Amino acid sequence: MKILVVDDEELIRNVIKEYLLQEHFEVEEASDGTEAIEKVKESDYNLIILDIMMPKKDGYQTVREIKNIKDIPVLMLSARSEEFDKLIGFDLGIDDYVTKPFSPKELVARVKAITKRQEKSGNKYVFGELILDDVAHIVTVDSQELSLTPKEYDLLKYFISNNHIALSREQLLANVWGYDFYGDDRTVDTHVKTLRHELGEYGKYISTIRKVGYKFDYEESE
């Protein structure tokens, strides 16, 4: 897996690179948007980690141009946490958004979640006897097909694609319902409750994170 880290601050690039190398990712760097675009033209990457505030071209301009060249997943970094900035990023097609200052370990976890979704796109997600078949668009537990609604299916897929990662209600609304949804957090809570019920014994793996949201937490050894 090859990742391009784009940030005008060398220290941040070095920290990200160090942690990614420890997880056996191949890493290349770019110090601004213009350099990043040239690298994308010359090489293939599995993921781009991209800062918003940069000289020459900001992150938004860079994402637009990159998406016109190749469809590469993008994780955006920003010192700004306003919802408006996130909305712009997701409208441009980014896959995730991390606010500075960030935990390098959390960043790596998010990188793994994105690259894992790439590896499993169109395949089966298997967690013990819980299987989500994204080709047939069905979920089975102990070989029995579950009667999930389309939204419950999407919610479960997002949870298991982000195994071990705490997800806020805002993230779930944004990525499962979309930013054009005008409901509230209770919508997420209601769907999680019914999804847990449908999953039976596997519902226990969707845990509630107090004052945050939810997390799907399954270990292969369980």
C-alpha cells in the first residue's frame, strides 16, 4: 500500500511518515498541492493524506484536480474544525477528515480503515459467523439471512468498515445518511437499537461511547 503525504510542514510529514512506516506502508511526500498533483500524474497511490492550508494550491483545489486525474481516496487534515470546512471536503469526495492537532495512532487507524475498505470493496466482510456480502447485498448470521432495511445495511457496513474506531453521531449521519439529511441524533440512536436487535448475539459488538457515539469492536480471536 503506497500513501502520499501532502503537507507544507516538514515536521508533520515526518511524524505521519514514521507512524505509517511502522505499519509497513510505503510513503512518499509532497510539500504543496502543485507537487502532489505532479506526483499523482507520475505514480499510483492507494491513499493521499492532504492538508488544507498550503501555499500555491490549498487542499480543496488540490483535491479537485486530483479527482479529475485519478479516483484516489483522500484523508484531509486541517487546523480548522468548523462543520462548513468538513462539508466542502466531503462534497469534493474525500473519505475522511481529521482535525489538527491529531493523535498519530488515531490517524493510522483511520488510514487502515480506508485501505481496508479498498481491499474488501465488492467482497465479503467476515466477523465470525457474521458475514456481509457486498456483492449479493445480504447479511447473514449463523448462515441465516437477516431482514435488514437498506439504511440498516449501510449503517452496518460503515460500522464494520471502521472496526475498532469510535464514530460520532455526526460522522454516522454524514457518511450513512448524507449531509442532505435534516434529521437529528435520535435517528442514529433508533437505527442502532434496531440493528443491534437484528444482529442478535453480534449486536453486542456495537458499543456505545459515552458523549461520542458508537463503535463496532470485534477481535478475530473472539
